[in-house]
Amino acid sequence: MKKLIYLLPLITFCIIGLWGCEEDEMEAPRLFRPNIVSYLSKENTLTFSWIPIANATTYVIELSRDVTFEAGAEYSEMVEGTKYTFTGLLYDTGYYVRLKAVSNGTIGDSNWTTKEEEVKTQVRVVPNLLQAIEPTDIGEDYVTLRWGRSEAFPVDSIAIVQVLDETAAPIEILLTEEQIEAGSLYVDNLQTNVVYRATVCNTKASIDAKTYNSREFKTVGPPAEAKRLEADDNFAQILEDDLKNAALPELVYYLPAGANYYMFNNNALELDENGKVIGLKGDSGRGYTITKSVRILGAPGAQRPTLWMRGAKWEIMNNIDFFDIDGVNLKEYTTASSAPKKDTYFINQNGRVAGTGALTIDQFSIKNSDIAGFRRGIFMCNNANAEDSPILVNNIIVDNCIYEVGDDSVPHEGMGMFQIRGAYTDIWNNISITNSTFYNCPGARGLFGQTSASTYCSRPEPGRVNILNCTFFDFSTANTIIGIDVLPAPSVTLTLKNCLVATTGTNKQICPVGNSVVTSEGNYYVEGWLIQKNDNHLNFVSAGVSVEELFVAPSEGNLEIKDKESDVYKYGIGDPRWIK
């Protein structure tokens, strides 16, 4: 009995061994698995190399975005050599690779060699092919588009969509050989007074690489409700009369290209024999009490129309849906006999009287405008003593503008572009500042006047401040660029992307962000800036070049990027108007 107990384990072992021998005999011999020794990621291609395997005739290499390959391979190739490049992949995308050796028939193919680590393609660098659309290229129902030719980035089509109407059918144009060769296209049958976005494309590229850069433009023509002015009209008086006219619920004006309107009291103007303004007799600007929604539009052309002001202070007194300036320059009037004034604003909101209730401005916007000479900013509000009567601005938009002081004989007076001094003014709901340049305002106090702990934030949810594709040159160098350092909670969500800051000075601070929740990507600085002090939430990268190396003529206000090899140019950082 004891002998049997001892023999049972031995018998079991022999049986298992025989099974294992039988299984080995049943499986045919295989080639050794090949080892991937290197890979290279370049743009949207991945190149792999491996060591050759004896008796292998070919190799199969496959890619998938699934590490398990359960759904099969997205790309599969039979390769005779020991190197292969996958082309036309998705940009900025992770892939997994597997490889096996294929036998000459004497033994079995190898098992798969799988690289468990993800291999990524590079982020796509989109070239700036589509050129800026000049006012002379736009009509009421047409536009002329021009683009640069590139063998690496061929253009074979144009896509045009309406920006403000997603239901409108897109316009897709396949280019002829003649149009491709010319690098230009005339498009007609467009709608009047409509904002479009044109994009140059390559239909033969991979799905995520079919489009290059885009440009927006607006066809000429006034909206149906607009009052069309002539160049010699007295707009100053027309605006005042219309504001008093109760039969007009809102005011929309369409100004001809290149016209100059002097927003002065009539008796302050000095005219020549032809009635042309040559100066001022006195120092009297014209202020306006805005009691209804106002929209002032400029017709596209070689030059924008300009509103000339002189120490004017406009004030919004009633609830309004909009106060919009689009395609019209705003400038403080200065001549040799009329020195710059110090206390200049565009909008100057005085304090509200207690018990009058909230004043709400749903939208305040300035687009496509050169703004110059306002030494205390474009929107000043001092509403300090009316807790039950706050001033609320729901939306602020600044787009495609150049903001500067101009004449250096009178320095900027240390105010922000939006100077909110009072405790009961809330502008923080939704602010968008895009595609703009802030230049030659070293004494400014940032975009928002360096808020204080008493700044009024009445919204239950944090507001939004988006600053995208802007260039700041010698702007607010004595203070900080943005100026939201000590906003009380609930604060704002600040998004700062693709912005460029530069100065001729040193040790300047970009932006303490205080209580803000920050998203910061793709921002660059050029010399002279301290990033580390209170800027730990911001992501800024050195451009690696000097001011003189990067810009064409910064001292003259020409901030065109001349260093075509810089990241600033390649990635389109800052105001797009300077990337040519």
C-alpha cells in the first residue's frame, strides 16, 4: 500500500510529461520574432526599423489606435526590407505597432512583436497660405482671394461659410489648373453685408490635414435698417438729433470709406474756404448721452471712416441691447495748435444715483478699428456709491483693433483700456479680446485697470475673459498687462492663448492672475519680461530672438514678423495682421 502511495505522484508526472511532449510535437517550429530597434516620428508619418530574421522572406507591419488590435489593424503592409514608413496618418495621434516575420515556407511565420508603448505623430504646423483680404478685394457680393503656392502644401480648393448662420449652405469650389497657377480666385454671388470665412484646402490630404489657414471678411453694404451717411454730412449733429427722436428705437449708421467726421460742437471747428476742418477755435469736444442702442458701421475700402473726438465723454444712460463700433476708427483730435488733452475717454460712465436700479448694457463691442489718443482708455466707469443701482455689462468684444496712445508729449495717465474704478460696476460676465495689437502705451494700467479687492462681481458664476491672438508691444510696462490681479471671488476664468508680449524695456511683469482660473497655451515673450513673479499660472515661452530681430520696424509701429524661421511666425503667434 505504501509503495502505491509513493508511485502515484510519479505516474501523474509521467502522464503530464507525455501530454507536453505530444503538444510540442504538434506545434510546428516558427521563425524568431523580429525586434523593432528604432522609430521616427515626423509630421504625420511614422518610420520603423527592425533586425532581419533568418529564413524570413517578408515582414508584416501593422498600426492601430487600439493597443489590443481586437478590431484589426487600421494600416497593414507587407514589407520586403527591414524598414517602413507609414504616411498620411492623423496628426498628433497615438498609434500602436506590431510586426511579424513571414517564412519562406520551411517553417511557420513568427509570432507578433507588439510595441506596447504608444507612438505619436507630431502636431500639425499649418502654413499661412491664404493672404490677408484687403478692403479693396471686397464688394457687396464678391471677394477676391489670394494665396501663396507651396509644393509641400498644395491648394486645390476653397471653402467659404457664413460665420453667423450655421444653417447656410457652405460654398465649396474646386480650383482649375489656371486658378491654382495664378494663386487667386474671384468669388461672386455672395450676400450683401454678411460675414464669411474662407479656407484654403487640399482635398487629397488626410482627413485632418485637408484645411490650411482661414480668413474672415465681410461683404460691403449697409444692413436694411441702417441710415447711410455721405462724407460731407454733419454726423455730430445727426447723432445728437437722432438720440432725441423718440420715433427711432435704435440707431444704425453706415459711414462711407475714408470719410472723416468731427464730433465737436459746431462753433469749435476752424474751417478753410472750402469748408474743410483745419483746426479748432476752442477746446470743445462733444459728449453724448446715449439713451438707445447704437451701431456705427464703416464701409470697407482703402481707408476706414474715422470719428475724430476732442476730450469727448460719451455716457450710456439707459438700458441698451448694444453699443457697437465696426470698421470705424476712433481717434482723439490733435494738431499743432491743439495739443493732446490729458483726461480723454471714449465712454465715461459716471456713478449711478441710489434707488434708480441697475443699468444694463447687453453688448459693448469695437471691431476692426484703430483706436488712438484716449489717455484714460475707452471705457471708464466710476460707480462707487450705489449698491442698489449697479452698472452691468454682459458682453464686451474687442476684435481686430490697434490700440495706442500716439503722441508721446502727454503720457498715458495710468488708466486701463477698461478702467473700472467704482465698487458697483460688473463687466466680468463675458469678455473677448482677440486678433488685436496694443502698442505704445507704456503708462497704461493694463487692459482692465488693475482691479482692486473691492471690485464688484455680482454674478453667481465666475465670468469669462478670453484673450486670444493678441500682440502687446510697450504696453502697460509700468504695471501689468491684463490687470485682474485682485478680483474677488467668484473670480473669472481667464483663457490666454497665442499671445505675444514684447518691450524695449526690462523687468516688466506680464500678469498676476489673482483668483482667476487660468488656461494658458501658446504664448511667447520677447526679452524684458519677468514671468516668474506671481505668474506661476501662466505659460509663456521665450521667442529666443530680440525685438530688432523679430519685428520689421517696431519703433515705427510696424510689428510685422520678419524672422520667418521663428516659432512666432511658424505658429502664427500674436495679432494675425503681422504674420504675412
